[in-house]
Amino acid sequence: MCLWLAVAGVPAVHAVPSTPLPAAVLEAEPALALVGKSRFRKFLIHVYDARLWAPAGDYRPDAVVALDLTYARAFESDALATRSVQEMAGIGAGSEAQRAQWAEQMREVFPDVAQGDRLIGLYEPGGASRFYLNGKLYSQVDDPAFGEAFFGIWLNEATSEPALREALIAQR
């Protein structure tokens, strides 16, 4: 039974530590509070711990959010960009030309991540998306359509990981 649950992708909410947001993120958005958290596994392999933060801990699709990922494995920025574009296509975000442009942007603005690195994306609907690596501002993408597509990987109803989405947005 335990093996079936792990393979089925049920989020491990209680296994994820409630680590506070770094000061740099809170300086940008002081009202952020934890909404939900989950451990993401693919084929039994721990990939990352995810936390979603929103003003007063109340997720709304039209409000600022911070998506907080602590990686359990190392990934090169190229792999992150490639996978992100695949997921964006899966939710129907952007045209093929836009996704190709976003892939190039992500390869430029995303870091390679090591095991234990914490990458936080701060999304302002209609505005820029800022990315923080281990508590420090790392990069920014000004295209609002990119932000909607990128954060939609986790938050769009058409996400490939609905159990993860539910754990992130539904916890109170």
C-alpha cells in the first residue's frame, strides 16, 4: 500500500519543513504567509520540496505569490528551462514561438541548482517575475505572459501534477 501511494504521487505535506522566507523576499512583499507545502517526487525520487506563499496566506490567482522550491537534486539551468517549456506547453501557455523565446530567457536567467539550493520565484500578475537563489535576488523576467505561464506550471488547473497543486493552494 505504501509503495502504491508513493508511485501515485500523493504529496507528502508533513515531510516538508516550514522554513521562513528570506529577508530579501519579505522586503519585496512583507505580507506573504505560507499557504501550502508539499514534497514532489517523480518515480519515487525526491526532486524538491515546494511551498506556496501569498498575502496573509490566502491564495488567489490574481494576487502576488511566491513559489519556493528547495531542490533535493542538482539540475543545470538548461534542464530546468527545457522541462519548464514542456510543462508550459502542457497547460496550453503561449505560442510555440513564445515558448521558444521563454526557453532562451530561462537559460539566461535561471541558475544551475545544487542539492539543497532554494530557488524562490516571486510572481506579480501583470508584472515582473523575480527569482531569488538562496535568499538573494538572482534575476528578473519582465514579461507578464512569461510569469503567468511559468507559475502556471504549478498553479494552473491543467497542471501535470494536480495533487501537488492542491497541496500548495488548499492547505489552511
